[in-house]
Amino acid sequence: MKRIKYLLPLIVSFAFESFAEPAGTYTIADGSLATGQSQIQVEEGFTATIVGYAVRTGDDVPNGQGQSFIYIGFAENSTSIKLSEGASIVENLSFQGPLFIDAHAEGNENSLAAATIKIQRSEIAADFVPNNSVVIPSDETGDVEIVLERSTDLINWTPADPGVVGTSNDGVFFRVRVVRN
């Protein structure tokens, strides 16, 4: 009985963890012969890689009428990408979530739009900033002035001009301040 008591929380946590990670390889498709889902959502913190895709508009469909395509929509900035028939096939296109990918087969019964997508947890956090970068926060109420300052004691700061600094300047510290105008 003791063994079951300790094993049950492990099984329950494993079951919940598998639902929390939608990692895997999926195929979406649209067309008269396609079955299954035609759209997939990729949540924040995950990367979608389009491993391959096929787009075909049926025969005897006039140009500009009912063209098949794969649509990639990015939730954060209303940007989209369309992969259409005749476009160069680029392998392993990767996109950071949140986004959705949708297959649209238009034209006639011979039309097809399909994509194979590999979804995996992102290796780089969404809020990652390289250690040699500075992020200036956006300000909705007006402009800000960026001030570069230098100090030898970290208490008294004086304005500094950007430029080349020699490596023999031991004990010189720099900081960047944001001043509201």
C-alpha cells in the first residue's frame, strides 16, 4: 500500500505535465481529400518549425480566383506570412509563438494545402536579453533622454561622452540613465 501511495502522485504529475506541453510533430491539411485539422495554435514559449509543405490549386482555376495557401498569423503584432503555390520551398522555417498556422485549399476538388509542423519548447525565454544589450523601456507619455555617466567610486557620477575607452582605466564604471523630458 505504501508503494501505491508514493507512486500515485508521480503518475498524476506526469499525466498533467504531458498535457501542458503541446510539443510534437503535426500535419495540418485542407482540401477535398484531407482529413483532420486544418489549423494549429502555437502558444508563447514554444517554437513552430515548418518541416515541409505542399500547396496546389486545382486544375482549370483562373489566376487570382481561389488560390491555395498556408497562412501563418502572429498574434502579437497582426503580422502574417502566406506560403503559396509557386513560392520557393524553404525547409525548416521557424517561428516563435504565440501564433497560428492555417491551411487553405481553394479552387476545386483537386486543390490541396498541407504542412508538417514540429512544435517544441523554446530554448530561449521570451524575455531573454543578451548580457551585452540594454533595453530602454517604451514610454507612452513622451520622449526620454538617455544619459551616459562615469564614476570612479560608484557614488559621484559625471556625464561621459560615448567613444573609445582605454583598457588601462581601472576602476572606471559607467551607467546609463533614462531622464524624462
